[in-house]
Amino acid sequence: MLVYQPATRRTMYFIGVTTGSSSIMKVFPAWAEHLGLDAVIRGIDFPPNDAPEHYAGAVEFIRNDPLSLGALVTTHKMNLLKAARGLFDSLDPYAATLHEVSSISKRGARLVGHAKDPITAGASLEAIVDDGYWARTGGHLCLLGSGGSSLALSLYLHNKARAGGDVPARIVVTARRESSLDEMRQVHRDIGFAIPIDYLATPAPDDADRVLAALPPASMVVNATGLGKDRPGSPITDAAVFPQDGIAWEFNYRGDLVFLDQARASQAGRHLRVEDGWVYFIHGWTRVIAEVFDVDIPSSGPAFDRLSQIAIEVTRK
């Protein structure tokens, strides 16, 4: 069992794989000073699919240590909850639906788990497309990859559709294995998914190319696979044809980002708007920081823009 040293200052943890290389290690101290949090951040690294007792040990330490206030969890979100479910006093509805936690926080003696990705993905999407975009253009949404971030965005859009909001006329989801698609299908079936959706197995990158070629103009293509960050490569080939007047969105913000390079190479010829993962990074961290420290951080407007600018300034040093 791993041994953790009690925190000597108010501490937020980042539970991941290679946390030391993340920009948040430079950004958090600047944000903490700006927000008056009087806190530090510490990384906890586990290899993917680590032993359940390691995940449970980290959660138990955070729960019991007075100055350890919470954590952001990436990569291990499902495994951590599976291993430590009994340590949480409550889960938010998204965490219960997705069977994962991306945010650990305390409210008094209670340990609370949240799945913030649907909120994060939704806020990021709304920062990219203006209100009425989908109805005006008729574009579809193509999610390359059916993992947690892809599912999170689909749940956000499902709830928005139920509320009568502007959503894509159709969603197309790809994955290399049919079994990965089955997991998403089951979640969507359980909630009565509100948007027409196709689940397409694309075992090879050129299979994904054919999916892109069939999209109508103004569609959005999202790389939600992790390729280009956790693993090298891209879900498509260099020959892929992006939708005319469309949007290419790379969820990742660090790594070799091959998909982002492919999109930029097509930018002029296809009149393509290209977005990287920076806005997702900002929304993802600010939502969890707000939860852990129980502070109000707006998701748009001047206060949010200032946090984004601070992050840009410190990462460029």
C-alpha cells in the first residue's frame, strides 16, 4: 500500500498518469494566488489500470486528511470509482450514470464524487459554436472515439435536446471495436437518448476517413480518442476529407496532436475552423477547482477570460 504524507497546507490533488508534465502545475499556483485560495496542488501518478487498492488508498487518504480538500481525476475515473465506491458518501447524477468520478470534494465530513465532464464538454462546445449554429447550418456532430469524453458530450447534448435547445440533427460516433460502441449504446438506451445517432465501427483509420467523407457541410469532427496524447497517432489518415465549412475540434491540448496537424493542413482548402483542447483544459480545471474549494468561478465573461489569460501567460514563460 502506498503511504501518503499528511498535507501541511490546503491541498488539491491531480490523480493521473504523468501529472508533472501537465500545464496545470504552472497554472494552478497563479490561479490560486488570483483567486485567494491559499492552496497548493500535488500530483498522484498511477499507471493505467492500476491495482484497485492503490486507487482506494488515495481516496481514503484524501477523505481522512484534514488539509487534503479534494482532487481532479483523469484517465483513472472509472477504475477509481469502482475501487473506492464505498468511500464516497454521495455521487452526483452524472457520476452515477457514467460510473466514474472526475472530481473529489468534501462537504463537512462527507466525501462527494462528481463527473464534471458533461458540464466541461458542454461549456467548451458552447464556447466554440454560437447559439443556433446547428439549426442554421444543418451540420452533424462526428465523435471519433466512444470513451468517457465522447459519452460526456453526448449526455450534455441529450439534456440540451430535452430542454428544447439547439443541437445537431444527427450524431455519428466511431470506435475501433464494436464492444466500445456497445457500452455507449447501453448508456444511451438507458436514458432514452434524444438525438438521432449512428454507432459505427471503424477498425482502421481509412474506415474513419469514409465516415468523414459522408458528413454534410458545416459538420463538426471531434477527436475524442486520446490518440495524439495518451498514444501516438490519429484516428484518421492524412487523406481524410473534412466537411466543407466545418469545424475540427481536438480535445487534447498536449502531445503530438497529429489530428490537429491534419485539420490545419485542410483548413484553407475546406474553409475549416480548427479548435484545439485549450478551452477544454480551462473549463475542466476551473469547474473542479470551484467544486473542491467551494468557490464561484464563472464559466464565461470577464472573470473567466482573466483566468484563461493568466494560464496563457504562465505557460508561455
